[in-house]
Amino acid sequence: MINFQSISGIIIAISDLLTVPEKMGCYKIISIQKMDGEIVNFIISPETYFVDHIMVRPGDMVSGFYDANAPVPLIYPPQYQAVVMARAEPGRNVKVDFFDEDLVSSDGLLKLTLAPTTRILLENGQAFTGNPAKRYLIAVYGPTTRSIPAQTTPEQIVVLCLGIGTNC
């Protein structure tokens, strides 16, 4: 099972990742500075999903979501393979996680309540017509209740078809 974790900070640099010639320009390194001053690098591949398909640039506040169970090189600054990137927007939250049959996140901290206005999409922007339960989801939402789990009606859900046993 994927264990999604996130790191937030301000983008301080975006550069090409040096790779084989036919893949030059397809992979990027986004360096962010966390609030505590620590620098973290995210490797961006063609498979990295950007929430709202936005273009990020230095100075943007972002959150990078990665699989904490994936191997990482023991280098400084730390370097993670980004699965999802989201630019911070006022009043908007993003959570990437596995949501069970009741649409409760795997950490038990967030419960999604669907509404007719909730857009449920695939990564390619097309409508998802199945049941989003028991899948890895990107939930984009506003305010939540103060309960445990916090409850919210998301504006948008993106179903991640990660090729790891999920049925999209």
C-alpha cells in the first residue's frame, strides 16, 4: 500500500534533471524551501500529477506528495519522487490518500461526503463514473468540521489509477 506523505514550501528553483538524451527536458527537479528553512528536492516525471494542471514557478507555495515507502537516495538535500504536486490556494486544502468504503482516509483524519456538485475526475480530466470508494484519491476541499474524522464535501476528487491493483 502506498503511504502518501507531503512536504510544503516555497519553490526556490526548477531545473532539468540530467538523464539520457532522449528524455532530456522530460524530468525536472523542483527545489522547495520549507518554513523551517530546510531545502527539499522533488523529482518531477511525466507521470507526476499537478492538481488543476497548473504551471508552477519559483515563488509559488506548493505541496508535494510522495510515497513514503518508496526508496530514496541518502543525499542532501533530501530528494523524493513526486506523485502529486499542488499549488497552495487560499481556503483550499488537498489530501492524497487511500479512502475506504466509507470514504474515510487511511489515517482516519478525513471523511468525504459527496454532493451533486462534487466533480469526480480521472487524471486526464475526464469524468469518472464509478464509485470512488476503496481507491487512491486526490481530494480538493474547503472547510471541514472539527470532528474526528473531520468531514467535508470536496469540490473535486481526482481518482488516481496508479497501476497497483486499483480498478479504474
